[in-house]
Amino acid sequence: MTLRLNTADQSFKSSFKKLIENDRNTSQDVSKIVASILEQIKCDGDKALTELTNKYDTNSLTLEQLKLSEESINELDNRCEINIKKSMEIASKRITEYHKRQLPTDQLYTDETGTTLGYQWKPIERVGIYVPGGTASYPSTVLMNAIPAIVAGVKDIVMVTPASNGELNPSTLYAAKLLNINEVYQIGGAQAIGALAFGTDTINKVDKIVGPGNAYV
């Protein structure tokens, strides 16, 4: 059930306080479940990843289906509304311009002793982008997390996003295609994070993971 709060209501302060103090998932319970999931990924790799994906996202995918094919990405891309595509194209250009201004500069100089000193900025090799699915599926997550990596010069970017009951958000896949992210897996939750962190036979581990998620992610 959706809870709606109105700041104009006299009961707002008490209702808001109750909301933020409501411990929906105790940290102990979450930690135990996540630890178990990560251990399964570390020990059983692709087998555990497939089983956990189907269990928690209510799917019936095979290992080969976890990675989205170019045809699947194009098919979902075609289902994305034109106005959404145009909005993302504008947003992409603006986000790119913003992050270009954040790029640090290398320095090289010779001091009074004749010694050459300096430093260089180098991008990390591989980054994992986590994009939530279902009701919390936002294509802006792809743009805001992938574009900084692209601007920095990261060589490999892999995206993971859960397919709930076999359904993926077309706008999320269009955002990936717009940014030329070709390695996309329909996986989510702690099992997706574990696969990115530790690697499996199918998914190479990454150097950094970015993106939003729930307590388990």
C-alpha cells in the first residue's frame, strides 16, 4: 500500500517520524541473507547466479539468457516512446557536458633542482552499473552513473538490471543503447552485486560498482 504524507496536515510530523523510524528490515536479518547469497556466488558462480535470479525475480531464465543479446536490446529499444528517447538524448548531452568540466588535469614540471615531477590521472579498467527494476526503474540511473565513467575514459562498462517476471523497462535499455553499453545482464539484487564483485565464468569482475539499490543491494 502506498503511504502519502502531506506537509500541510497537522499529523505530518508524527507520521513522518513514524515512517523513518520504522525498521522494515533489521540490519541483522539483511546481513545474514546477503552473506549467504554472496557465499553462494563465490562458491557456485553461474549456477548460483541463475538459481538466485530466478528465485528472487520470479523468472525462469537459463544461464545463456542472463546476458541480453543485441536483438533483445533492439527489440526493447523499439518499444521506448519517442518523447522519452528525445528527453534522454537531451539529458545525456547535458550530463556529459557537466562531467567534462570535472575532468582533472595532469601536471608535469621541473623544479629548481632540475628534477621532473608530476602526476597523471588514469581511468579504472571496468565499472559495473546497477540499475533497479520494477517500480523503481529509472533510465536516468543509467545516464547519471555511466556517463561519468565514459567521460573519464573507462574502457569496459557492464550494466545489470533485474527483470521482474521476465519484464524489463524499455527506456532503461534505450539509455544503455544510447551510451553504447553492450554488456547488459538481466540480474539484480545481492546476487548481481556479488557477480560483479567476485566474477563468474560468464561475468568478469569489475573494479567499481555504482548505482542505487535497496538494503540488500
